[in-house]
Amino acid sequence: MKTYDIVSIDGDGIGPEVCQAAIRVLRQACGEKRLNISPYPGGARHYQRSGQVLPEETYQACRQSDAILHGAAGMPGIVYPDGTEVGNDLHLQLRFKLDLFANVRPIRLYRGVRSTLADWQPGQIDYVIVRENTEGLYASRGAGTNLRGEVVTDTLVMTRKGVERVARFSFELARRRKGAPRDGKRRVTVCDKANILRSYAFFRAVCDEVAREFDDVEIDYAYADAITVHMLKRPDFYDVIVAENMFGDIISDLGAGTVGGLGIAPSGELGLDHGLFQGAHGSAPDIAGQDRASPLATILSAAMMLRWLGDRHADEALVQDAARIETAVETVLAQGMVVPADQGGSARCSEVTEAVCRLLG
Ligand code: IPM
Ligand code: MN
């Protein structure tokens, strides 16, 4: 039976406790032998001690790994001279160096979770935001200009290669899904501001070209401002949304907010040869080390990791393990006995983790 080399990077703040919680669940689900999980350092605190936010040893291990599981990174106050946060470079360097071009963010309302959108029920909100993850406005990370403290610029960059591949990924994802809850239609919604900027008009035009390869998937369009209203008023219309990097960053938090918040929002950052899996939340330093964080976003991200590995290696057992973890999380939430604080309960990180593990047998 194939074993997989996983790099784990605890990171900062609540990162260690949620990452270790997810590893505990992975071992419960897959057994001790399937996953060789090796911890590596990185993040803002590591930078404070060593001057390196992503040590070369960590990067090389990630490059050679089957997948990467990450807790969280970033600490307020640990910033570069230009004012940007150091810890975020752990994600960003891995995204750019490993070319993790599709940031996949499921937005799904689980049983037992109250949506902030009144009257929407589990099953009615179930879509995926695919955020282009290597260019867009983020291409200017560390490259913006600051002219004498008077004029600053950050440039939005798009390439045909970058837009084509994230669009094709999105249409292929929609082809594998069962369609939007509202009408069962396989649909890709292109989120942009094509009405205003040429770069977004280019984004839309390239998505249109790719759409012609998928006559079984409908293409739909929404401006980035308008989609924030649609995501609140008609979330069941959406199946897959594809967006440029910065827009994807913003609307994925809005989407998470409609299905329980960032504490239950997983993410998978995928390239052709690598995958980085982490909760979509931050390092929450205010509750770090108190066993108060919800581990569910990272546990669901770990399930995404198993499913991705299982699909890539035709390893059905791993896909089944992923499904068992997702079902265990949903059961814990639906039972309502062990509820994390961000969902209105008082259960500790360790208690939620053990409740999930108990259901995994
Ligand atoms: C996210 C986060 C990151 C981003 C930060 C932590 C670098 O907000 O993954 O959504 O801005 O992409
Ligand atoms: Mn974000």
C-alpha cells in the first residue's frame, strides 16, 4: 500500500494546535503507516529567531513532498521595513515557488451550522471559489513602488498561461461536481471587473475561450462588487466561481462568512505537482496556546489533502478516508454536543479533535 510523504508546518499563533489536531485526525483515519508526516519550521516567529520565514530546508522538503499541511502563519508587529507582514511570505513564497496556481476554497453549509443568511439550509449552499493564486495583484508582492513617500503603486499582472490554466481547472472541477443547488446546472461564474479594467476584460475573454472546450458546463459572469450581493441573496445559484487573486481573497472570506466563518473554511492550494492545505483563517494570536481555537478548518483541509492525493494516485482508500473525516466533522456539528466557540459553543480545540476521532473508530 502506497505511503505518502507529508510536510507539516505548524507556523504561528494557533497554527501549532490546529495543525497538530489535524495530524491527530489523519492518523486516526489513515493509521500510522500511510502518511510519513515530517514537521518543518517556518513563519514569523521563526523569522524572528533565524531571519528566515521559509528556511531552505523547509522549502526543499516541501518541493519533494507529496503534500503540505499548514497551520497558520503571521504575527502582527513582525513586519518588513515596507510595512508588509513577514509571516505571510511563508504562504506566498510557497505559492510562487511551487506554482500553486489554484487556491480551492469550498463554501459549504454543514448540518449543525447556522448560516448568517437566514433560512438557507444545508445542501442549498455548496459552491467552490477557485482563486488564481500566483499572479493578479499579488504578483506585486515586494515589488511595488514607493516614490519618496508620496506616490505608491502595485501592479496587477495577468498572463494568458495563468488565466487559461485556472479557468480550465475551474471548468474541469465543475464537470466533476453535481451542479449548483438551485438548478443542478454545472456552472462556472467568472468574477471580474471587465467593465472597467482591460486586465479583467482579458481575464473574461480568456475564460470565454476556455469555456468553448466545455459545452457541458455553463459560463456565467459577475462583477466583483455585484457578486458580493449575489452570494448573500442567491448563494444556491453558484457551483464554481473563478476569480483573480485579490478578488478571490476577498470573496472567499465573504463566502466563508455565510457558512459558519473562517473557523470552518478549508483550502487547498494546488499546482501541477504540489498541494498546500490549510484552514483559510489566520494565526489568531489572541487565542493562541489556550486550546480555544477551532481545529475544524484545518481538519477539513486535511481531508481535502487526502482526497487530492487519492485522486492523483488512484488510491480509493485515501478518498474514503477523506469522506470519513468530512462525515465525522459534519456529525459532530449536527450532534451539537461538542461545538467550538466560533459556532456558538464552548468546546476546546482538544475536545473537538477527540470528538472527531471517536467517530473515526
Ligand atoms: C489567505 C490569506 C493570505 C492571502 C495571507 C495570509 C497571505 O489572507 O490565504 O486568504 O492574503 O492570500
Ligand atoms: Mn485571505
